[in-house]
Amino acid sequence: MNEFKYRRLPASRRRISDISPEKDIRIRVLGKVLDKSSSTVIIDDGSGKAEIFVDELPDNDFVQIFARVLPLEDGYELRAEAVQDMDKLDIDLHKKIFQ
């Protein structure tokens, strides 16, 4: 059987305020959708807001987005790889476990 020669890096759980374009390659952020345009969503996770470029706009109010961090000269850009519906998440339980 052939082994995988290439493997994706895991998406590290990040707060928006902690995203570092020098260190982060793939991240996942959990937050409330504030605004949508034709190709971007703006989410807020309580620590800050982020504009994320998406192929397909989410229908949900609360999402987890797996994204690539692309460094720019003056900051970074986030490109979504996957958007997960988190509307039914028990946020209080989530905070107890992860924060």
C-alpha cells in the first residue's frame, strides 16, 4: 500500500486577536457572522473581527471556519477552506472545555 507523501498541516484553534501571519499557516476560528458580501464574511469571536474570503456564503449565524493565513505586507488575508455550521453548539459548554 502506498503511503501519503503529502499531508496537510492541522488547523490550529485560534482567537482572531492571536492570529500571527508569521507563525500560522492553517487556522480555525469560531464566531458569529456579522456581515456577508459576494465573496467574504466578517465574523466576530469576542476577541476581534476578521474578514474571510469564502467560495460559498454560509447560511448560519454561528460558524467555525477553517482557513489559510496568507501573509501580506501590512497584515494577512484569510481564505476559507471549509465552513462548519455551529448554530446548535452549546457555547457555555464549549467555553468550559476550551477556555
